[in-house]
Amino acid sequence: MTLLSLLLQIILTIPLTIILKAIDKKTSNIVKLLLPTVYIIIIAAIIPYVKTNIFLITVFEVFIRNFYNTIILKEEMTKPNSMFIIESILSIALSLFTYNYFISKVDTVIPNPEDIKPFLWFSIFIFICFIYKSLTKDKETQKEKQKLVIKNENIIMDYAKYKSRYFEIINSEHKIVNDLTYAIMIYTVKTTTPINRRINEYKGIITRKEVPYGIMQIKSYNHLTDEDSIKETIKQLEEKYNNTDKKLDSILSNYDEETKQTIISIYAIIVEFQKK
């Protein structure tokens, strides 16, 4: 490895740092973890001269990004030091593994047509699966929503259960707000499993990012209990109630159209039950 090659690798680190900085809050941690490895594979294919020990680009990137954030921008670490270290080690380890077992073992990273054939057929298979999933997703979602609305008796049982448990908290002076809170609660519990809620909570604690918390799945940067999420939901509904035309569509304007219609359906069942 020559000095010129090392200098080129340092220079080629800059575009990677810029890309990672640009997508920092727009994509998942897995994508950011894999991107440096994908980047060095592409660079090794385009500029074979810098292929030797090209994993060093990932090492340089970690130091440059940390220096840029803490010294130049003088930003506080958005993640705990331990998390930054773990992510950096994993990224470097993945790049090193790719270099040792792939890049350094071949004369050129660019595959020939014969090598591409299995990947091409695999891509076609994935594409067909993606089309099938797209065609069936809406149909399956609609069926689930219909099941939720059709099973009125289950909704009434859930309403009675949650009312006995949370009646002291759900005590807005506006009846419509109380009934909508129960409807949202029933919808949220039906559509998010306890396991997913726990995973989101742990993810929020570790990454310190905004995630859904509590039985009402309220997005927050701080941990919320079930009771906290209910109080926050009531607060949001009351604000909408007081500042809109008091119609259900306006009060539930924070929800997408499909979710809104399902919640309104559950709300209607609750109101009809109360008349009996």
C-alpha cells in the first residue's frame, strides 16, 4: 500500500461522511451500518488502485465524523458514547470482514456476466414477491379492518374492560372526547401487539429517538406509561375539540384516513351501546 493510495482513501472518506451526515435522521440504523461496506465495494470496483486495505476508509470515516460533530459543529453527542462506539466497531468489523473475505480475494470486484446470472434471477424472484405483496396488502388490510368492525361484541367487551380500568383518568368534561379515547385505545391494542410495544420502548430508551409509547402509542422522546399516554391523548383530543368544528373528522385529523374511519366505526359502536 503506497502513500498515494492512503491519501486517496482519506480523500474518498469525505463523500462517505457527507452521505452519512445527510441521511442521519432519514433512514434506519441498519442502513447506516451497511452503507460504509457498500461504499468501499463500489470504490474498489471503480478505482482498483485503492483496493488494498480499503476498509481503512470506514475507520477514517468514524474519526472524521466524530471530529466534525464534536469539534467543528460543537454538537453534543445525540447518542450515548457506548452506542456510538458499538456502532462504529460493528461498521468497521463488517467492512474488514468484507475486505478480507471478498475484496482482497478477487482481482476485480466488478462481476462478469456469468457471475451476475444467479443474482439476476434472485432479483426477479424478489421483484415478483414484492408485486404479489403489494397486490395483496390492501386486500388483507381491508379484511382486518372489517373483522375489527364486524366483531361488535368484542369491541363492547373491550370497552367495558378499559372503562372499569381507566375511568378515573378518562374523565374529560366532553363526552365525545371520552368515547373517542376508548375507541382509539381499542383500535391501538387491536393493531399493535404487546411485544411490538415493548420493542419500541426499548428502541426509544437505547436510541433516544421519538417512538410510540404506552397503550395509546403516543410518539415521544421521553418514556410514557399507559396512563401518561392516555392523558396525552385526551389533551390532544380536547385541543382539537376546542379549536375545530367539533366534527369527528376534524378531531381525528392527526390520523390517516383509513385509521380515522376505523376509529369512527368503533366510536359509533360504543355510542350505540350506551343508548341501550
